[in-house]
Amino acid sequence: MKFETARLIIRPLGLEDLNDFHAYRSDPEVARFQGYEPMSESECAKYLTKNVQTEFGVAGKWKQFALELKSEQKVIGDLGVHFREKDPKTCELGVSLNRNYQRQGFAKETMSIVLEHLFSNLKIHRVAERLDSENEDSIKLLESIGFRKEAFFLENYFSDGQWRSELQYALLHREWSRNSKV
């Protein structure tokens, strides 16, 4: 899978991206609302090695894609796609962005083109997202794309020494089709 937008090239994330990847994956502020802790350079290298070996679309596996900023020829973030193991017509997405490139529309630009591909070309039925209930920027992003809130999980996971809550959002193929024609 490879896409190009006005500002980005979205392509498989590889070992050649180690320095840029480590720059934001080691940042505690970036990791704060993600499903990972800040990563060392060696942890990043192992992660990228595993990602290179993972094929896109394999049920139960995450595949990460680089968000390469054309103007700087630099990886500023990544998008993960996870096809559910028990139902590969449903999936989950996750975006991580370098703190210096947040709130500039890159996540929305990325998710919009990838959702179009998933729904129109791969005929995915449903995309669901779980996120920390305090992650206001991601909540606004999902709602702006057309996701709807489905659930609130009170203190369902432990992170940074405290119990935290999550929200679940989802978007169906028919909802995307209806919204993308407006």
C-alpha cells in the first residue's frame, strides 16, 4: 500500500526510517495517549525489523506506514492498520505524529485517504478506534471524519501509575459512503 497526498507520501515504514521514527516514538508526550511507552533506539530498530517482515492485510497483525513529508523528505509520523483476527472485514487504525507536526491536518489527511482505500477498494465493513478519554485532539479528529462514539470504558487500563478510561469510536462502510458524498 502506497499513497500520495498533496503534502505526504504514505508508504511502508522500514529500517531506513529509524532516526525519524525514534525521534517521535521516544517522546513521552507523543506516547502519552498511545498504546506504547517511549521507545529506545534499539526497541525502534526491532519494531521496524518486525514491521518490514509483516505483510499488509494479515488478520491479527499490525502494519505500520510512514507519513513522509514531501517538502522535507522526512518521516513525521506513522499510521498503523490492524485487521481483526476473527473478522478481517473489520479493522483498527492508529496514528502517531511527531509533536512538531501535530495540529496541522496531517492525521486527517492520512486517515481520509486510507479510509477511502479500505472502504472503496478493500470493501472493509467497519473501522473501530479505541482511545484515551482525555485525548481531546484525537476525539475531534475522529468526529470530524464521521466516526461516532459507541462506548465509554471506565478505568479499564492502567498506565503511568493510574487507572485510565477509554472511548470507542467506529465508522461503517455505509456511513463513510454517505459522508464522503456530502
